[in-house]
Amino acid sequence: MTSSDAEDREYPKHPLVGVGAIVMRGDSVLLVKRNKEPSKGVWSIPGGLVEIGETVKDALRREVMEECGIEIEPTELFEVVDAVNRDDKGRVRFHYIIVDFLSGWRGGDLAAGSDVADARWTPLGELQGLNMTDSARTVIKKAVRGQKR
């Protein structure tokens, strides 16, 4: 990412489109610890911004490979999240529209990429005590409930 890309994310002129992957493996879910604002140091599902000319599914495959070193296959559009972060004066500091997909693990060995602080398969029973984004916690709970139906 160039410095102008980073500047365009903060106080943007319009919402930015992102993607997120809800990847389950047994009784664990794939999580990454964010390395950049707005959620630096907080656990979330892997994902990132869609690049010009890229489909949302291609963006998701690329982002998960970059962040986690694994191959996934997006299987079902699951949720669209409005992520708006305001500063102390009420101005919009970050604004993302995130398209979350249920996704299946296809292969590869999990390893945190350079744009995340950590990546891991997290047992569902350990989610309670983690510092997670609200949207990740909500979408994972919905996905788990959906799998049990």
C-alpha cells in the first residue's frame, strides 16, 4: 500500500468497499489481529479492500492469502456490515462497507502476513475473552447459529 492509499482510508471522500472471510475449521474460526487502524491490536475475521477491477470473491481470496497464507473458497454471501468510525469531533475518520462471505479452507499452512500482527485458528470456546471487533463477534455468532440449524 502506498502512502496515498493509507491517506485515502482516513477521512475518506466516500465509503470504501471491503471483504471479510468467515472461515470455520472444525470447532475453530480463522482470526487475524489487525496491525493498522482503525482496529489496530484487535482480533477480527481476515479481509481487506477490493481493488479496482477485482471481484469481491477474488479480493477475498487475495486478502486471505496475503494475511494468512492460506487458500480459501468463498461459498456464500453472508452479511454486509457498515463500519463507520468517527473522531472526537464527530467527523467520519473511517468508513467501510464490508461484504462478508462464509468461506471454506482449501489448503496451505497458516502464517501471519506482513499486514497483520497475528493469525490463528481460534476455538469457538475462546472467543468470549478475546478483544474482538464487534462486527466480527456478531457475524461469527450468526454463522455458528446458522451451521447448527
